[in-house]
Amino acid sequence: MTNVWRAGLQRGRIELRHLLRSPKEMSGHLTNVVVALVIAVYVTGDVPGTHVPTAHLVLAGFAAYLLFQIGLVNLPQILVTEREEGTLLRLRATPGGIPAYLVAKSMLVVVMAAGTLALLLAVAALLVDGPLPHGPGGWLTLLWVTTLGLLAVVPLGAAVGAVLPNPREALALIMLPTMALLFTSGTVFPSTSLPVPVQQVAAVFPLKWMAQGLRSALLPDTARTAEAAGSWELPMVALVLTAWAVLGFLLAVPLLRRAARRESGSRLSARHRKAAQSGALPA
Amino acid sequence: MTPKAAKATKDTKATYAEPVVSARDVTMTYGDVDVLQGVDLDIHRGEIFALLGPNGAGKTTTVEILEGFRRRSAGEVSVLGADPERGDDAWRARIGLVLQSWRDHRRWRVAELLTHFATYYPDPRDPAELLALVGLTAQGGRQVERLSGGQRRRLDVALGIVGRPELLFLDEPTTGFDPEARREFHVLVERLAREEGVTVLLTTHDLAEAERLADRIAMLVGGRIRACGTPAELARQAAARAEVRWTADDGTIHRERTADPSQLVWELHRHADGPIAGLEVRRPTLEDTYLHMLHRETDGTDGTGGIDETNGTDGTDDTARAA
């Protein structure tokens, strides 16, 4: 068991180094941060009924969205790609390989999430007078909302990654619902301007609650008057996110197990043939 | 105990020691298609065993059942003393796998990847020594995706043996190799088997490779093992006759098939004034045997004379020259 942790952490460190040295992937993550900052610069005025700049609301919303994206877009893509390349199969054929893989991926996701969040908040605070938590209470809220938010989306993302067919179709299948949630969850503008049924549907998913939780951590308490409920509803944030975390784990464990079990040399070859036929993979 | 008796005991022990791989009446059914219809296999320690067969014969299914990646429909299987369907991590650590379609870990550096995979095993090989063994020392710092096809496959072999497996599966390992790379690879596999006692199960389409490397060969056709034995035994089983070729005085080329080539050559010489031009004796090759088996399978006939049909295709290997 100690071996699994050692191998997993080593694997996580190496993957992280590869990520940091990959211009393509790094620019993907950095673009998100830049987009958030640019929007924050162009958004003017205050949140209606408060003295909080709308830019702060947008930045808090983007922070939530970036966490959401790492769990439900980046992670499934990594899983599907590595399944297709045979990484999963090699680890399955290696003693302790699959547990080490999960340790490495968890480490990677946590570091990616924390790094992105820290970068966004720090750069925003420095350049565009962005929001930072007020006092220890605010920092504490930031910590638990981020942790619970990741627990809500990461297992779910792993489950999605286990069932998606291949990296080419995966992106299309994930991005559409993600974008829909981005615009209906009150992340980039107050959801109160949307029709009530749309708000109700968005409230089922974790993004709305992650954004609301982060707003409570980053914005002054007076800003809660602009919330749909007139308060931060923190107990509800904790409840919904916990529910998604439980659901995600319940789905991810059997689905990942099934995905790993189904891997074999001939399935890998069959996928490569298919990919080569569609011209998507270098031979 | 006399030395002779001691030897006999040793032989008996070697013969009856538990095989590394043992399969009895293994069947596999997908829907209403019987892919395997009762496969029996025994592979012994230190043996290089080749599994031959046309596409769709069930080679891959057989190997994946032995690797523990597929559930058989029925039959008994034991690999290193365990049922592969219930193989745990300790069992996995004793098995090495080299598949043909791995493209994983592209961004990793060669030495980094090997060092990482060494951490999973209780008694791994030294990564640097392993790189030297597969001839990749110069590529140690290179990214995996920048390796050539042959280098990539050699890295796969290195990853397959980093945990000192007792049993190594090689799935069409030299597809796409140039002749030199193929030769080096064969030397490596032989070293593993002869010097370290690794048991190797090789699947291949390359008959020359099977003949060169394998101690024993099994031919899987239509979901059954149709023939199994040393390359020489297989050739004999096909009841094929040797072919004698020579050029007559008038310049015409003669070919004759005979069960006793020595007799024929002797008679030729008795009737000749001197050396016989272009004299050649060709023993039945593994390819003859293989095609003969396939032919018999598709024909449904016993086809003892069927070897003649393969005549035109065996121009490449194993030509025994006389005179």
C-alpha cells in the first residue's frame, strides 16, 4: 500500500511537470484566467442594489466555473485520452497501477484547481482590484466551498470520463451542457435576470452553488441582498455539493472499475484502427 | 543412485513439473459465435512458445484469457499457479506484457518512464541496465513520442520486463521492424529465455520469426489448436515431402518431391558424370506446414498430398543446400 502511494505521488509530480511544460495545455488554462480578467475590466457599475462592483461578482463566478471546468471538462478529457492511448491498460497490467493512477490524478486535479484559483484571485487583486476574502471567516468559506466543490465535480468528471467514447467526441458532448450551465447558473451575471424555470433547473447542478458559495467568501456580506434568496444559503450550498459528491462517488467507482476491466489489447487496437480511419490519430 | 537414474529422475521432474501456463478445454462464445472451441495448452518454464494462426482464429482471445483480461466461457486455466480471472497484484507482478498497440505516456521521457514503472515492483531491474539491454541508452532523455516505431517497441519490451516477470507475453512484437531491429529483438528474447529462464508466449504472423525463436509452436485455426510441437515436428506432421531441384544437362530445371531426398540425390549422382548443377534439397518449411493446415481446415479434407499447393510460396527460408 505504501508502494501505491509512493508510485502515485511520483506519477502525479511527473504529470504535473509535463503539464507545466506543455505550452498547449498551459495556454488553455491561462486563457481562461485572461478571459475572466478582461471581462472584469470591461464590466462596469455595481451589482444592482449594492455597492459591490459587478466585476467582483463576475470574478467570483469565474473562479467557480474554472473549478467546475477542471473537474467536468479537463478531467474527463484526460481520462478518455489516456484510456485511448493505453495508459489505463498498462497500469491495469501493473501491480497497484490503477490505485496509483487515481492518487496521481487526484493530486493533479487538486494542484490544477488550487493553482488556477490562486492565480485568478491574485492577478485580479493586483491588476483589476479584484475581490479577496474578508477576514478569516471569508478564507475559511473559500476553503470549504472549494474543497466541497471539487469533491462534487471531480468524481462526477471521472464517471463521465469512464463512459465517454473517445477524445474527439468527448469534447463536444461535454462542452455544450457546460456552456449552458455557465450562462444559467448566475456565474457571469446575476441569475435573477433569468426566467424562474431556468433558474430552477440550474439550481439542480453544482455550478450555481459553487458560485454562490464563492461569492459569499469573496464579496462583502451586504452583497447577499442581490442573491435570489436574499441570503448566501450556505447550508444549502453544503447540502447540494455534498449530495453531488456522494452521487459522483457512487457512479465513479463502478464505472471506473468497469472501464479498467474492459481494457484489453484487442479493444485498444480496434479503437486505434477506428481513429486512424477517421484520420484523427497519427499512426 | 546411479548417475543414469539421477538423470532419469531429473528428466521426469522436468517433464512433470507444473506448467507455467496450462489450459484445458477452454471455450469462448460471443453471442452465438464460438471463438474458441476447446483449447488445450501447456507451456513450460523457460520455454519460448509461439501461437500462430490466421486473423480471427482466436489467438488474441486466447492470449487475453491467459492475461486475465477476458473471461472465458468455460474450461480450466492456470497461469503461474493461479486462475487469471482472480489474479491479484502479486500475480500481476510476475507477468510482463508487450502489446502492439500501446501509444501511452507520450510526453514522458524514456528513462523517467522506466524508472517510474520500476517503483511498482518488489524487485525491479535497474532502469539504466535495462536501457542498455534494449539498446536505448542514447534515447534515455528523449520523449517517448519522439521514438521510432522500433525504439518504441523496445521500450515496451523494457517496460514489460522491468519487474523481472516469470512469464512474458509478446503480441506480434516485431511488426514494422526492419531486419536489423528484428534480429536484435530476437537475440534479446532468446537471452531472456535462455539466461534468465523467462517463459515467453509469443503471438506472431511471421512464420520465420516463430521458427527462429520458438521451442514449440501451436497453430490455432478455427478456435482449436490444430497442431503443436517443435518446428521440426510440425513439418513432419504435415506429411510433407522434401523437394529436390536440379538442372539437367540440357539446361532444363527438374523438381521432384520425395520422402527420401538422400536416396534421390544418390541416384542422381550415380547416373551423372560429375557434379550436378543447381542441386538443391528443400525440406518442408514451417510455412508449408502452416498453409497445409489452413488448407486442410478450409477444405475439410485430410489432404496428405495437399502440400503441393503451397509449392510456389516457400521461396524464402530454410533452404538446405547439398552438393
